[in-house]
Amino acid sequence: MPDLPSTPRPDPPERRSGSIVGPRLAALLVVATAVALTMLFWPTLWQGGGLVGGDIYYYYLPQKAYYAECLRAGTLPLWNNLIGNGYPQLAESQTGVLYPFHLVLYRWLDLNTAFNANLLGHYVLAFVGCWLLARRLDCNRLAAVFAALVYTYSWFPPRISLEWSIIGGAWLPMAVWCVESFVQTRFWRFGLGLTIVLGLQLLAGHFLVAFLTQLLVVGYVPLRLWFAGRDLPESTRASRGATCLWLFAAFAGSYLLAAAQLVPTWELKLQSQRSGVTAEHDPAYGYIPPQYLWQMIAPWDNYFDPEKFESLKDPHRPATNRVEAHLYFGLMPLILAVVGLYGALRDGNRRLLVWFAIGTLAIVYTPGWLLPLTNRLPGFSFFEGPGRYGILATLAAAVLAATGFEIVLRRLKAAAQPVFAVVVFAATTADLLWVSGLIHNAEQVPDPAIKSLSQSTLQARFAGLPEPARVFNEANNIPSLAGVATLPVYLGLSPAAYYDPQLMFPPPNVYPFAEATPTPEQIDWLRRMGVTHILSLNQINPIRWSARALWMLPDDCLNPPLARRPTDAFWVYELEGSRGRAAWRDPESGPKPRIDDYTPHRVQIVAESERGGTLVLTDLAYPGWQVEVDGRPAKGLVIDGMLRGVALSAGQHTISWSYRPASVDWGAAISAVTLISLLVLGHLRYWHPGLLSRSGNDPLQPAPHSSGLQSVP
């Protein structure tokens, strides 16, 4: 493929210095460095250990356990029947049901290994992506490695308990690399690459970092083309508008590519607790107190005293914590970023000034000062955590620090350059490793509890029950690891019924169970929701709870995440008078219905009644669930504001509920058509470029059958 830019670009720094390291060897060394750093920061994960703390066991592992079990059974978990009364797991998005890496890892590896490999692999991906971006921005290879170190290991390690931040953040520099590569070369493959990268980021799960990436791309493209475009080739500068449109078309294509995830998620969003700003969902959550921004310059003044952070919080604002409010690039990188900014001002390097503006705006946003304005804009009011915008500031700091590193390196004598590089890399790595040990809410443990899941005593006991159990418990989603449905619900994007004051568990608070006396309204609610058992961390008064004691037993898998001793027992009680999973709305209608089949996407019940009545399935009524009676479609009913029901005539009937959401079909169809279109377009551009070109000198035209390989300057 010919080098399209008409304006000659300077030789890469290593060519000018006579480096004999080829691009392939350099790439291998970068990957090796990325892997080695994961071993340094997360040695226990490499040795088969795991993580405990934060939302690891309360949120992520229960979803992933269910996901892995479904994959091994040969099905995609569109619906999860183990959290609350069920929820659309594909639509909730944080599991990343359709994310290619998840589909492979959780299908073929055990749960703990898959979780670790996913985290470590995305650390490597983030490092390599940032290296590629820095190289494309004309940093030499060593400076680009420094940029990757700063980006990957300053923002991510303290957030190790937030799986989505690492998986989503890994694609951020790769997306900007595609943009920068396209404006420099105008090769189509980089436009297609942008669509794929943004699409994968959307499929990965939590959409916040994807939103921040898109925000960065939308702002970066026009600034790069019209404000900082003097170094771009003449072909790009002559067609800025067309180049911008092509990039935005690639941007839009990512939504179509990820439609299989986005369409069901949009359906859930419209009827979720996040359809508006509520006390449970305030975008100001996770802000950085303004005084705490001093951490960027003096971490020793902030990180040793957690109580000092608490004193900086505004009691009249939503909650935040030290992990959400973390923003530290390293002292050496900060100094070198200032050097890089000075060099940009001195040389009039507008491209670096763009990065400085991005970083500054991100830092200004982190305290939440601009929320009264941005909450009126699409997207900003949906996502929590202004402190999370610090990831953009971190990428900007990494780019500026790499530039400063190269400026200083060039001014040193040849003999001093290796010493400077070693000192900077060693000091920065030690600095970031030190901080990651001080600011985090998850610990590495050599023998994670999840490895004992197959020995769970609670799982064995509940599996022996004649009907699927639903437990009311004090441990959020953790008991679902034992294969039982759990209440209350702990979800990020949840069906609104779970947060509707008219439908949710009536006040007052009953935690801890052992000290509470539930009201008659609360007991009635538990019975109507199909709660079959009470799972308590301590002995309760069975008379108060209208329950009878069943088991008192420890659990090797569930005890450690709750910081309990191995011998501490769980107390299990059977709730009297519960509907269970299936019941007549009027108990006098007939004998208790029998559940013949209960799988994620299908429930089959046999019911008999002499006078007919309304059958209740105590699972969530949600779009896509269809009911048949004796093989014929029937009209589903909504019982008690949220449960599934159907009217039956007298006699014996077989009732089948099946989950066939139209949103999943539409999303899958759009994604499939988009993927096929991209493959066809890529094929034609590579093998038959003339078919898509109006002239032989199309600036987006690669040479026929060319590999298109171009060294990154």
C-alpha cells in the first residue's frame, strides 16, 4: 500500500538514532513488558489465587457463575432466574453476555481462572493500546512504553474491584489510535477498526467508559482536524469535512455492530430504576472532593489517613469513597508531563495542547461542579461518578509525560540516557505499585473462596429440595452462588419494580435479622414474592418470622466473602405459608401446582383445578415472556404489580412460559447485518478496491492485494 501523505513525515526517532530493533521484535518486547507488569502487580492472580472485597462477590462473581454455567450447558443466559424474581441478564449488560472474550473464557475455563485471565488480559490490552497510540503520536518506542505504564497502572489498579473499569478502559486508547491513524493515513482499515473497537467496548458490559470514549472521540476529531491539523498530510487537510464524516460514520457503525446488546439494554433502561435521577441513582455519586485533588501532587498527605478523606467530603452531596475519588499519575510522570507541556508551548505543538485541554477539562469535571449543566445533556444524567472522568485525564497525562520523557532524554548525553530511563521507569513503577497497595477495596488471596463452590454445603442442601428455592438473606447476591434465587436485589440496571416503593419490601429495616421483628406486612410480602426460606447469618426468632428452623451449617464458599470464620454457621429457616415458585392466587382453587421444568428461558407447570382460577408464577413479569396453556398461546397477567400469572379454566392444564424477547431478535439481526456488511466492505476494499472508487487516485484507496502494513512513526 503506498504511503499516501503528500507531506513527508520525519523519520522515527529510532531510525534517526540508528536503532536495529525491528518493529516485530519491538512489538514482542512491548507485549512481554505488559505481561511482566501484570505479574509484578498481580502475582497472586497468576499463581491461581483470586480477589475478595468490593463488589467481587456481591455482584460480579454471582453473575459470572450463572453465565459460565449456562455457557457450559449450551445456552446464552438471556434471563437470570437467581437474582430476585429474575431479570434480563443480557439487557443488564454488566455481564457482557455477548463479549467475545467472555464467551471463550467462561465457556472453557473454570470460573476463577476465567475471571483472572479476563482482568489480566485487559491490562495487557490497555498497555499495548496506549503504546500504539503514543507511537502514532510520534513518541519513540521507549517513551511510548512509559506512556503505557502511566496510563495502565495509575488509574486501574486501585479500581481492581470494578471489573468494568479495566475491561472498558482497555479499549479507550485503542479507539483514539484508530482515529489518529485514520487522519494521518486515511486508510479505510482504521475506520473499520474504530467501528470494531467501539463495538467491542459496548459489548464488554458497563457503558460508562464506552460513553467517555465516545465523548473523547467526538471532541478529539474536529480539534485534531481543524485546530491541530498542521502536521497532517495534504490529502487530509484538503478534505477535513469528508474525513470527519467518515470517522463519525464509523462511530455510528459501532452502535449497529453492538445492537444485539444495546437494543435489549435500551428496552430495560426505559423501564428501569434509572429512567430518571433518584436517590438510588444520582450522577454526582463518586465525585472527587476539590481539596482531594491535591493527591496528584502530594499523595503522602492523603493516602495514609482515610479519616482525612472523610473530613473532605461534603455531607450534603451524594456518597463517594477513596477508590472512586482516586486520581494519581505518579510524581515522576507529573513532572515530565509539565516538561511535555512546556515543550508543546515552546514548539507550538497544537496536538499536545489538545491533550492538555482534554486532561484539564476532565479534572475540572471530577468534583461534579458542571453537573447542573451536563445533567441536561444526553448520557451525562444516566451515568454515575464524575470522578471516573479521571480516566481521560490519565490518558492525557500519559501522552504529555511520554513527550516530556523524550524531551529530557534527547537533552542528555548518550551515556546518561540509559541511567535516566532506568531511574524514571523504576521510580514510577515503584510509586504506582505503592499507591495501589494503599488505595483499593479488594485484596489478592492465594486460596479464593470461589474455588470451593463445588463443595458448598448450602448448594448441596438446596439442590435436594423438590422445588427451586428463593431465599431472603443478609448477603446481597452471594447466596445465588449456591444455586438459589436471592432477595433483596442488588443490580446496576434493574427492572423498576424492584425499586418501586409500592412494590418493594415494606419498611422498616429488618437488618440484622436476629435483632428484628418483621411486621405482618413484611411477612405477607415475603410470602407473595415466593420467598421459601430465610437465610440468616445468626439465629433468629422463628416465631417472629413465621418460619421453622431447617439447617445450621457452615459453608466453605460463602463464609470467606462475608469475612466470617470457617466454622461460622448459616441459619436456614423455611418460611411458612409461602406461595413458592408456583401457586394459585386463591389457595382454594386447587392443589398446589407442580413444576415439571424450570430453566433460564422456560418454565413448565402442571396445574389442576375443579373450578379454575388464576395461576401465579412468582417470577418477574417482563417483556418477552410468553405463556401457552396446553400448547396454545394465552394472555399473560401481571399479579401484585410484578409477577406472572395466567387465567385457567377448570381441569388439568400444562402451562409453559418461554422467554422470546423481540428486542433480542431485532438487536441480533441488526448486529448480524452490520457484521456481514463490514466483512463484505473489508473484502472489497482489499481484493477489489476499484469497485468502491470513482477514480484511480481515491485518497482512501489501498493498492490491490497490498498488505497495507506501515510502520508506526
